Amino acid sequence: MSENALREQIVVTVREMERLGINQGTSGNVSARWLDGFLITPSGVPAAQLRASGIVWLPMDIKEPSPVLDQARPSSEWRFHRDILHSRPDANAIVHTHSAAATAIAIHGRDIPAHHYMVAAAGGNSIRCAPYATFGSQALSDHAVAALQGRSACLLAHHGVIALGPDLARALWLAHEVEVLAKQYLLACQLGTPPVLPDEEMQIVVEKFRSYGPKRTQ
């Protein structure tokens, strides 16, 4: 895939996030690994106004202060995109949303437990909630990286969702699935504390997900 094609895919992903109702306005952001760095959405640009030429490339070793950051104005969350991509060679794309149901659970600082077997799509027996830290801060990035250990999605307390994938389509799918799971969990809570599947069953499902879906070509 060419760089411009990947830029276009990022734009399509951002617009699809809004169409799916998992993001709105200028919230959320998207990134994808490219060469020895990553492409990321710019700061404060609504989906309808986003263009491929406005997607920002950052080197993987980007640090602040940097003239690149002064000139390019990437998403304020570039730190956790950098750190997650650096620490997770299995991930090539990141989707961050402020989807309503998942964020409601994150406001309470709660994990999403194994109320449904599809929780295993995120890699374990829960979708963890990372502690709160100011948006764009290194502390938030550190919390996110820790919450994603052994997982491909997490919640951010009082903030939103991060979902990873081998490509943008998979990361977007998982971000939407987390929101579906969050809605199910909130509905189930209205009937009392939801029962959860045992860890042994969730491990079986996690293993089954490793070969789920079409075979990926190199």
C-alpha cells in the first residue's frame, strides 16, 4: 500500500467512526504505522473536513519539544499512539473513540467483564479500564500501555476507548465491538449484577479468536 492510499484509509476510518456513532466532532483520533514512524490524524479537524493531505507523519522516536510538532499539529494524543505502536509490534493501527456507552463505564473506572464471550475479541477475560490522566499527557500514555498488556482494547477512565488492530479495518471493527459490548453490559446491569463466564471458558474463546476470520496474507 502506498503512503497516500494509507492516508486515504485513515480519512475513511474517521468518517466511518462518525457514521457508526462511536465518535463525533473533533474527538477521537486514528493512527497507522508507516515506515519508521506513523501517520496520525491532525488536531481539532472534524471528520467532514479531514483530507489525506492533512494526515501527519511522525517518526517513532518523536519527543517534545520538536519542530515537527510545532509545524504539523498532530492529534494531542500522539504520545499514546507512539508508545503503543512502539511497544506492540503486532499492532499496525490504533482507533481512539469517545463512544457513549463505553465511556459511561469508563467514567466509573470499571472494566467490562466477561458478560459475553465476545469480550475475548479484545484478548482476555475483561476489557480493562486504565486510570485517569490528563488527555495528551505521558501519564495517560503510560496507563494505556499498561492496560493493553495482553489485550487489544482498553477503556480510559473519564475519557474513552482505545482499540488496536493489524490494520485499520480490524481496529475500527474492535472499537465498534467494544461499544456494542458496553451497551449490552449496561442493559444487563439493569437486571442486577450480570453473571460472567469463567476464566477457563474465556481462555478457550481467546484461543479460538486467534484463527477467527479470513486468513491474512503477508
